[in-house]
Amino acid sequence: MALQLVLPLTTKPSLGRSDFVVSPGNAPAVGLIDSWPNWPVSAAIVYGPSGSGKTHLVSVWQKMSGARVVSAAELGLEIEGRGALAVEDVDSQPPTEMRDRQLFQLFESASPAAPLLLTGREAPSVWPTFLPDLASRFSAALSFGLWKPDDELLAALARKLLEDRQLPVPAAVIARILQSLERSPEAVREFIARADAKALSEARPITLSLVRELIAGEDGGLS
């Protein structure tokens, strides 16, 4: 079969509120975002494993609040015009004293006019820091976990990713994809990206046959 050239186009995910898949494991965090601007506190934390939806929720809140979004790696630089602010991946890198002092000041200056939203992978009570006062702030902050997704959530995620790519796929194909994969959002995203590339290169739809071929290639050690 002649293969078609697949252009290296990036499929931009849909990050609107209606695109976020709600489940029992993330409903409290979604409730926090949905309650904006009537938050009971000025600083809050959302945490969970990679692919659990933290960045998606930050994007939703950014649209609602006009927040500036920075990574924890950018801390230590001057943040001008302090209004609503989200700091992502606080526990992704070893802490520095400069970063920790700025985080503490962000907590101190948080207010209804300058709310603060932090994200990380682990629960904030175990986030490393040089400053005992900042550790206390982490532990005491209103926080919401995004838990490991169940089958229903992974299936909904797969449907959303396929819709983002404008790929109509029967439910039986989605079920077969999930049956073969590690139970994680990253695995679902990566497999669907490869299935899309294979379908494009071979001018085929994503079917059970195509999915089986990809799985067989993985089991055989093929790329």
C-alpha cells in the first residue's frame, strides 16, 4: 500500500470549560473553578498526576479571571502588575530560596483582587521548600486533588481527543484502545496520536483493524 506523506501539524486541544470531562475524581476541583469569582479564599491549590487536567483547569480559570499564568521555573523574576495569578508545577523542580521567598510573598499578597492558584503533582503538604512558613502555607491552603482516572473518564477523554482531531470512531474502537493501554491519560493521548498518524499515512479510518495492528506492533517491539 502506498503511504501518504503526513505533515507535522500540531492538533491544538480544546481547553474550554465544556471540553473538560468531569468525574467523581475531579469534581471538587472543577467546582472550585466554576465558583469563581466567589471563592471562599484568595489562594488555592489544584494537584494531581501529569495528564489529570491541571493545565486545562488553569486555562479555564485564566479565561474567567484574566489571570497571568507562569511556571514555577519562572519564579525569581519580577512579576509586575500583580492581579490574578496561576503558578503551575510548583513541585516539578528542586526549590530555591529565591523561588520560595517569592511564593511566600505571593501568598502574603493574595487577595480578592489578586487571587493565587497553584498547581503541582503531589499533595501540597509534601512540596519541598526551604522556608518553614511556606511549608505551613502549602499545608493549610485550600487544595483539591485530581485523582487517577477511571474507565469512564478515560473513555470520555479518548472521545474528546478524537473529536479534537475530527475523527469519528465507534465506541467499540475506543473500548479496544482502552483495553490495551496503561490506565493513564498520557497513554491514551500518545496512542491516539499514533493511530491518527497511521490512519493519515495509509489513508484509512481508525478501525478495530488499525488499532490491532498498532497493538501488535507494540507487542512485537516495533515502533
